Amino acid sequence: MPCNLVAYLLSRAAIITTCLVFPYWLSFMLNDPLEVGWNTLDTLDTLSDAKCTNFDVFAFSTNNLAFALFVVPHTLMARRRVKEALGITDQPYERPLFAFMSPITFLLSISYWTPVSNCRRFDPAALSLGHVVISGSISVIAALYITAAMVTLPDHIFGTRRYKLGSDEKAEARLITSFPYNLVRHPAGAGFLWLLWSFPSYTVNHITLSIMWTLYVVPATLLLEERSLKGPQGEFGAAYDCYAQE
């Protein structure tokens, strides 16, 4: 069926796109260390304290608009009422479409980022060995959490098996409580925040971006996502309630 073929192609494209976006994001956070010409978190042309801008309100406003390129579709497309209005609820391509859109909108949000301060920039080459060891250790653990979530639940995240569903079939809901879900309920979200905060730059730009993501990810996972998983109307019902209390 055409819908199943679309689901297959979108899920595979989502995996590939996610893998391709990560190097861009890493270069963005490290301020383009290979000098490829990609966008950077900090401005590369810093000014003296007497001439620099500590916090550009206009740049912050435009960054919120860029951030919305990811946040708005990612939030709305996860809501069942929105999916019902679009006519994609329980379609084989429902999850693959969501997974395909996410890395693209994420890429757009960082591509349109404008530094809010030009007083200081993060230089990875200037880090001490201690900073590298501590930051690197946290980053490895965070990346392990994210990768483990993707490997453990590829169908839940990317919809890799949805193309096999018939017209009247629904994806099987499996509550995973093994690693990494035995350590944290939302390993992808938690891992991303740890990875974001683990960079030892802490410039105004880094702190601003990290706060923006934290203020989005924490409520989105603990309130919106968990509400769709637990309780009588949740995907896993009472089983998730017990898991969350462990």
C-alpha cells in the first residue's frame, strides 16, 4: 500500500537525517572548530568589554522565533487532537512523519540562531585537561543514554516497523523498563539536556540556549508526554503508573 511505502521511506530517512544533523549541532556548539563555515553558538568576532553587547534583546527575540520552528510542530504533532484534525491518526506513517520532521526543524532552529552576546566565545582548544575529562565523561554518558533509547525503541522513536501494519492494525505498545529506562524515565530528553549543559563554555549564548531548551524539555516530558502514557487513558495505563513510582 502507498501509505506503508511512505512509512518505510520516512522512517529510514528520519534515522539518516538524525545522524547527519548531529555533527552540525556539535560543530555549532563548538563554534565551528573545523572552520567549515557553519553557524555557531557564539560569535567568532568578539569585541572588547567596552564595545561588546552583553545581551541583545532583539537577537534573543529572533532566536525564540527560530526555536519555535522546532518547538511548535514538535509539540503540536505529538497531540492526538492535532493528528486527528490532520487525518493521520493511527496511519502507518504517523510516527515516521513525526520522526522525519523533528531533525529537520531542529536543524532549522540552530541554523537561524543569532548570538545574543559578542563579548566572549568558547574556544575548545583552550580547555584544560581537567575540563576535557569532566565534560567528556558527562557527554559520553549523555550520548549513551540517547543512543540506548534509539536502539531499544527504534519503532517508538522512528516508526521503523509501522510499514508492516495493516489498515486496521495499531502499533503494539511495549513498556520498556530495562536499560536505560531503569535509570531514567526519559533517557533521550535527559541525555540531551545533560549533553547540552556538559559543554564547559558557559558563555552568555550557551547559558541562554541551555535555559531555553531546559524550559521546554522538562515540562514537555514530565507534563505533556507523561500525561499521554499513564492513567486510564494513557498508552500504558496502570503499568506506567507503577513504573513511574519505582
